[in-house]
Amino acid sequence: MNDETREFDVLIVGGGLVGASLALALGRAGLEVALVEAHPLRVNAQPNYDERSLALAHGSRRILDAMGLWPLVSGEACPIHTIHVSDRGHFGFTRLTREDEGVAALGYVLSARVLGNALIEALSGVGRVHLLAPAELRDFRVEGEQVCADLTHEGKALLCRARLMVAADGVQSRVREQLGIATRQWDYGQTAVIANVTPDRPHRNVAYERFTDSGPMALLPRTGDHCALVWTLRSDAVEELMQLDDAAFLARLQERFGFRLGRFRRAGSRYAYPLQLLRARQSTAGRLALIGNAVHTLHPIAGQGFNLGLRDVAALAEVVIDAWRDGSDIGGGAVLNRYADWRRADQRRVVAFTDGMVRLFSQNLAPLVALRDAGMLALDLCPPARHAFGRLTMGRAGRLPRLARGLEL
Ligand SMILES: Cc1cc2nc3c(=O)[nH]c(=O)nc-3n(C[C@H](O)[C@H](O)[C@H](O)COP(=O)(O)OP(=O)(O)OC[C@H]3O[C@@H](n4cnc5c(N)ncnc54)[C@H](O)[C@@H]3O)c2cc1C
């Protein structure tokens, strides 16, 4: 028996970075939104807002700006002026620069914790967003023109009704599972180890992506003198790396990365994340839309997961708000189809690009190594190909939602 019933326009399940961003976009436009999150949504209390560094594409900065979030984080966001991609021990490399792309920065590096805390702060100023946290979705069903969701909120049962429910509940999405939506999944057998490291040469706002025979590593520039390391290894090699003391860890890193940044002097705490690929076959069902990791979970090799999720947010918010303003059904088939059709190509392209990179750079077969190095060199020498690559990594490919063009909703 439910103790209480509440009604909203939109119910979002999952208050990770993607769900919280959608709540902010919809709430600012005037919709009544419930954001349901299993962990407390307080500053420094949500474990998904952790120390991982996110490379935010140029397009994501625009979205965050149009949502009024950028001023809250810009002081901590380090601009990327150059992206340098290379293959350890081989000749191939390519470089993207902000000058070539005609932008102030190719992207920005920011920690998930800073961005998450800013989202919490921004959400607290939007009266139409109701934070239900800690709360958990138990069950849901469609009844007529509403979705009914059974939650546990602060130890009590709560029934929520909404015209649209959005699953932003991450890779293990319970909503996706309950709907029986098929997925394509691939366990790479790889784990990412992240840490902040301090080299003795300034990073000069260069992001390095270096492919090595034991897995790719990225060194992203951070504000101050340090860099964020994302080092991908075979999962069975991670335990040993995690156990090394800092000096041995830095020596191993030096040997893999080389001396482009001089000597590595300090390392912060290390964290490990097992990696997989997931792509759901559908991003909508009756009165339901899936966004973020619930619909696509990527290897972090190309730093695209959150960027792609944020574009889901921008597109879904736009179609929902447009429908709401002209009095249409915000959870109806027309709105959901517009969202699914709009997002299909971008999701497919970024999943294929990321997965292709992981597979290509996991190969040590001589002909494939030669081919990828030739490809990188060709990219470096051919401006149109490089611009196309740049548009993709900057989140500027395809038809852009209003938020991604820097416009208010
Ligand atoms: C090492 C690493 C580096 C990365 N680097 C980058 C990068 O440089 N650039 C980039 O764009 N992306 C990057 N990513 C990807 C990015 O972190 C993710 O794409 C993004 O955080 C996904 O957010 P999400 O909100 O969709 O999912 P999640 O963060 O998984 O959030 C889902 C939320 O739903 C909640 N939840 C689940 N089930 C329920 C339920 N039943 N009831 C209530 N709540 C529920 C969970 O508690 C959780 O808070 C990286 C990822 C990793 C692992």
C-alpha cells in the first residue's frame, strides 16, 4: 500500500551527471520534474560525482553555458588547445589544434565532482525540480496517459505519476531491463586506472592520447600544474599497478608515456574502473525515453560518454519543451519518435568510432599497426579529414539541438 502519491510532468530516474543535467534543463523551462536518485544529492555526497576527469567537448561547453551552469565551473575547467595522438614505438601521430578548428578551445577538462556539485547547486535554485533522494525506483507501469512509478523514498513507499519517465539510471539500468530492451554488450577485459600526476614541464594545454602495446593512455591538462591520467590496461594487469608505491607507479608511467612532459614528480590517489561497451537497441518505449549510460556506455578512450549523454539531454529537452509549449502530449509517441530519430545517427557514429578505436589500437599485428599509423599520418596531412575528425570529437557533427548552438530552450 502506498503512503503517498505525487504528480509531475517528467520523472527522471537516476541523478548521475546526465539525469541531473536533464532535470536542470527541463526545470528551468518551467516543467514540474522529479529527479529520483539512490544516493543523497548533496555536495560531495553523490559517489558518481567522483574524481574522474572529464574531457568536455566544445559543444558540451555550449550546452552547459546555455543551461547557466558554465559560470559555476569555468574557474576549474582547463581549456584544451591541442590534442596530440600518437602510437608508442611507431611513427604515426596526428594533431588537432584550436587554431585549425577556429575555436577558443577544442574542449575543457573538469572533474565529475566539480560538475556534479555545480549541478546540485543549480538545481537547488530551481523550485520546479523536486529532488527525491535517496530514493529508489522499485517498479513502474503505464496507465492510460501516465507512467506510474513505485519508489522507496526515505524508507517509505511513494507512488509517482508523470506523463513522461526518463531512464538515466546508468549502465545497469533497471528500467531498460524491466522493459526487456535488448542490448549489444562487449566486455573489453580492460580497466581504466585514473590518477592526477604532476610532470615537471608545463602541459601547455595539450591533451595527449598515446596508444601503447599494453593499452591506451590519455594525459589531460588540468588547472594548475598537474594532468589527469586515464590509463587503460588489461584487467588482469591492474591489481599489480594499483599495488605499486608512487615512485614505482611514476617510473612505469614514465616508461610508457616518455618524456614529452619531462619527468613525472607526483601522483595522487589511484582509482580503477572496469570498462565495457553497451548499446541499447531502442532508446524509447511507451512514455519512456532512455538517455546517457542507460542507452550507450562507452570506453573512455575518446572521452565521449558524457558528451554524448549531454547531447541526448539537449535533444530530449528540446522536443519535450516544444511539445509542452504547444500543449501536445510530452510523453506521446510523436515526441518520443522525434527524440529517437534525432539521436540515432549521433549515438551510432560515436559508439562505432569509440569501439573502432579500442579495437584498432588493441592490435599489435604488424600490417594493422602500419595501417593505423598511415591513417594517423594521413589525418595529420589532410585538413578536411582532420576537420571531420575534429567536428566529431568536439561534438559538432550532425544537426545540433538549440542548447548545443548556445541558445536558450
Ligand atoms: C575512467 C572514466 C573516464 C571517463 N572520461 C570521460 C571523458 O573524458 N569525457 C566524457 O564525455 N565521458 C567520460 N566518461 C564517461 C562518463 O563518466 C559517463 O558517460 C557519465 O558519467 C554517465 O553518466 P550517467 O548519468 O548516464 O550514468 P551514471 O553516472 O551511471 O548515473 C546513473 C545514476 O542512476 C542512479 N540509479 C540507478 N538505478 C537507480 C534506481 N533504480 N533508482 C534510483 N536511482 C538509480 C545511480 O545511483 C546513479 O547515480 C568516463 C568514464 C570513465 C569510467
